[in-house]
Amino acid sequence: MAIYAIGDVQGCHEELLELVEAIAFDPLRDRLWFVGDLVNRGPASLAVLRYVRALGEAAVTVLGNHDLHLIALALGTAKKRSDDTLDEVLNAPDCDELIAWLRDLPMLHAEAGHVLLHAGLLPQWSVEKAASLAREVETMLRGAQHREFFEHMYGSRPARWKDKLEGWDRLRVIVNALTRMRFCSADGEMEFQTKGEGSNAPRGYLPWFNVAGRRSAGTPLVCGHWSALGLHLAPDLLMLDSGCVWGGKLTAIRLEDRRLTQVAARAKPAVFR
């Protein structure tokens, strides 16, 4: 059995099918790991969702910020953005089924000596701590208060984790770290205004994975989210968002030997970034 981790798909269905063919994926033998953001900005989010859902146990997908945004739109707790390309999903006859499937996906998955997540881990979090916090969000997503959760999910405050945080503030920090974070300070204060490459870090902040003493260091983390950074590989970090939706490439990496496979974008690049 081989495990292939795949970067942010974001509605690039044709490229996903080409990539799966290029790695000779066998659903009876192999597994695909998706780093989240299956949807949005690209042209075929509905087809991507249907394809990945149909893979069943042959695929593991963690939730990204765009996936959560889709759920919020379907629940009526968020407003559509000018750069969203999710109408086809929202108007589909199986929309409710797809949203229910998304709500049941994990925020973090640990297996085979690797940890799969969308954006990053705060430097103060060990892998075990992060997994425990991710379960708190998953419980809310799957529970009776899920609509209320999405009503309180948006926002960038608090910007720093504290163990004593409670309620919606606590859950919001967890979600923001796991699905939105790029830069943070040495003491874990997140900064969400700056995008771009890692060299664009605002004063006092670093790419989250470069903070000295990061407690998750040493465990290979598989993530995406940061298309401007591009493919970034280190002994304990596999960042796989190579910007397919922006005209870049869609990337797969075989975890056992880190063999890379990439396909070029076919669709016209998304306008907004």
C-alpha cells in the first residue's frame, strides 16, 4: 500500500484526474491524503467533491478554510464572496449530502508517522495537543450546535492561544491555526493580513514552521494552504500547495519515499488571489 498526499485541489477536477492517473493510483491498494481546500476559486468544485467522496476509505481529507466556508454558505451563516465559485455545489441536488459528508471530515489526521492538516500548528502545540484540540472542533462540527458554531467561526481574534480560553473564542483560535495561519510570532500570536512568500513576514513574525522551539518539530507535517510559498519540503514538513488554481501545478507526494508527481494547470488561472 502506498499513501499519496495531494496539495490544494480547489476545484481543479481535470488536473486531479490527470494526477491520479499519473501516480497509477489503485483504490483497492493505495490511499490518497488531501490537505484540504478541495473547493473554491477553481471551475469544478462539485465534481471534485463527488469524486473524493466516492473514494470512500481510499481517501483521507482534512478540512481547509474554503471547505469550511462552503459549509457556512450552505447553512446560511456566511455571505458569498465575490471570488467564490461555489454556486454549482450549493445548487446541486446532492448538496445536503455533500455538506453532511464535509461536516464529518477531520481537522487533523495522524497516521504512518505523519500528521495531515491544512495550514499549520502553533509553536506551543505538540502533535498530541493539536490532535486533542482538533477533536474539540470536530465534535462541534458533527453535533447539534454546528450551525451556531459557524455563526461564530469567522474572525481573527483572539490571535493567540491560551489554555484557559473557552467557548467560541477557544474554537475560533483552533480553527484559525489549523486552517488559516501563515505567520505567527515566537509566542504564537497569529497575523492574518500578510500573504505572499515567507520573506514577506511582517516585523516580529515568522512563517509558523520557522519559529524556534516549535513543539511539533521532528514529526513530519503534511499541509498546504500557502500557494505563494509553493512546494516546500523539509525533513519534518511537506507543504504541497503548488498553486494549481492560480496556473501552477497540482502536486502529489508518495510518503514512503517522497517521490513527487506534478501536473500542470489546465484551467484559466483564478482572477483573485
